[in-house]
Amino acid sequence: MKAGYNHATVAVVDAFSSGAYFPPALRCRGIDVVHVRTACEPAPGMPCAEQGDFIECIDAREGLAGVVRRLDELRVSHVLAGAETGSSLADELALALGVATANACAWPGARQDKRAMHRCLDAAGIPIPWQIHFDERGEQVWNTPGPMPRKLVVKPAASGGSDHVMVCDDAEAARRAAATILANRNVFGAANCGVVVQGFLAGDEYAVNTVSVGGRHHFREIWKSVKSQIQGATNGRVIYDRQILEDASAEPMAPIRDYVARVLDALGVRWGASHTEIIVTEQGPRILETATRPAGGMDPCLSLRVFGRSYIDEVVDAYLIPEWARARRSAEALNMHAMGVSLISGVEGRLWRDIDVEPIRGLASYHGHRMALRKGDRLLPTVDLGSKPGGVYLCHASREQLEADVLAIRSWERDEFARCIQAH
């Protein structure tokens, strides 16, 4: 332990992706941080916390009892999930330690396995999409009543991003998609434990980022997702085009806030970060999935510009000063407009030089970018979140400026990606 006034200790499980921002945010508040690592490795290019951010690193493969014993010796008072791979273990550790900020008990795996999640919500009387669940052998284990819809979505039971999410026009195509999923590993490198087949939901998709404080849910960000389906070789997969930050406090968002709050309550979410994806249908909101960790690909600096305070800080303060965090409004109006643009490649080849992003930096609404590829890497056609070459965040007082800059990005990427793979 370091010498000083504050000897509080917090554990972060798998401090990867957006969870990599938790350790420095805790350290700057005088908090010691312990890293608990599961067997899963972060994806290539995924942000990871620095070794120097931790007073100790613990390998979870030594067993739950050993990890709990060591965390108890270190007097850990809170356990946070950094990435999807650590969410279930974070819940288990918090409950085993008996910390005050543990989420409530729920169905086993209901905050990670989509099958258990939807069964839990169905039992609580919350409307869910029509669906059938299959186990790792491809055998049906549960279904909602009613006839099978004509158009279906097939996805792994536990994965992330748009990994192997396929839109199918009939039952036979869905069967083939399910077989493909079971024959492959998920985005975290683990064997797929099952498949979910859902009815295709027509409507706008939203990603809702919340911070819970003792069961009170603060709606920090509501992003409207604009997606497109790639035909032909990509076998019905959909890709993200862009995400538009909506005003979470606005009246049209009220049905989304109410529905997501019911979902989180039913799943026993009481503390910390949650990322929930829904589609608003003619019948009302319907859940795709939720996760008790921050959204991937987050830029804390963007929320500073939009709200004057970052999402990561909101989560950390929910644990450290709940009496203050609980008093905040359930949703705040936007100070600026923002948009996340996924870069999309329609070509394939090895990069003979780095991608030139200078034209993007010159856009009026440019906030920042992330480029996953460098000279010598192979550029592939974009079929999911894992294969996109990068992304750009835009922020501006004018929504019209954002839309104009998106068009400029699409024109630039089409020409630039083709130039980067030409033979020289």
C-alpha cells in the first residue's frame, strides 16, 4: 500500500476496452487499484490499462476462493467490470466479498448470457422479442410462444459487438447461421455456448449507457444506431454506419428510459455502468441485450465536451461518493451534438502506407479518431465491428454540420482506402 491518507482499494476485472480508463480515474482520486484477470485476452488493438496503474494483479484462474481471499486481505470495497469478459466474475466477487455496492442476485448468467437474460425478463413480465434458444450442441432449450416470424436474426448466446450477428430470410438460412456460430469461437476467443434466434425487429436501434447508484438509474447517453446490411458474400450480416447522440432528457426518450429502467431492475443491476441495446418497434421498446460494463470504444473526452463531465468519472463517483451521485438528475440535456462514425471498407489488400487522416482532421466537427490499421496490415471488407478499420468521433453545436461531415468522411474513405492498397 502507498503511504498517504486514503487507503481505499477497488478491484477492476479485465481492465480492457473502455474499462482501461477506470484505473487512472481511481488512482487520481487516491484509490489503490487491483487488477483481476480472467483467462480471456483482449482483442488486438483493444485499449488496456497500464501495469503501473495497479498495486497488484491477480490471475482469476487460481479459483474464486483464492481471489476472494486475496481481495479481502487487500480490503477491497468495490468491484468493477472493465470489459464484457469480466462482468460475471465481477458480480461473483462483489457478492462473495459482501461489499455494499454488489449487484443483486439474478438468474445465473442473466447479465451476460442472452438466453438467461431474456428468460429472466420474460419471467418478470417485460416484453421481449420472439425467440428460440439453442445449447452448444444445437439442441433447442427454450422458446417464446407464437409462430416463427418470416425474417430472423441469429446471434451467439454470449459474445460482443456484432460478432456473427446474421439476418436470415427463412428458417433454413437461420439453421445454417446457427451451425456456423457453433462451429466458431466468439469474439473473446471462447467456444460458443449456444445460439439465440430472434424475430427481426423493425424500428430504430438505440444504445443506452447508464450509471446506477443504489438502484437509481441515471441515463447518461442514448445513442441512435444507423446500420446497414451487406448483401452477398457477407451472408446477411449488418454493420454499423454511425451512432447519433440523442438528448436523453427529451420527452421522446421517455419510453426508452422507462423500459430500460425496468430491464435493469429485473436483472438486479444496482451499481455502476450498464450498456443496453434496444429497438423501438411499433409495439414499444424491445431489448436486444444489456451488459454491466461501459460501452466499448468510448472516448471520455467526448463526453467532457458534451456534458462537461466524463462517463467514466460518473461511474467512479457512483461508487466513491454515492450520496452525491444519487442526487444528480436522471438525464441531462446536451450542450453539444455528437456522432460516432464507423469507417467502412469495401476493398481488400495490404496497406503500402499508413492511412492519411489529415483530411478528416480538418473537418469542422472533428473531435478524434481511432485507426486500427497501419502500414503493412491487411485491409479487409468491413463485415462487423471487429473488421472495421477504425472510427471517427464528431462534435459540434450544429447537427447539420455533423451530417455534412459524415458525407465528407464517406467520400474520403472510399478514395483513400483504394489508394492505400494500390501496388507500388
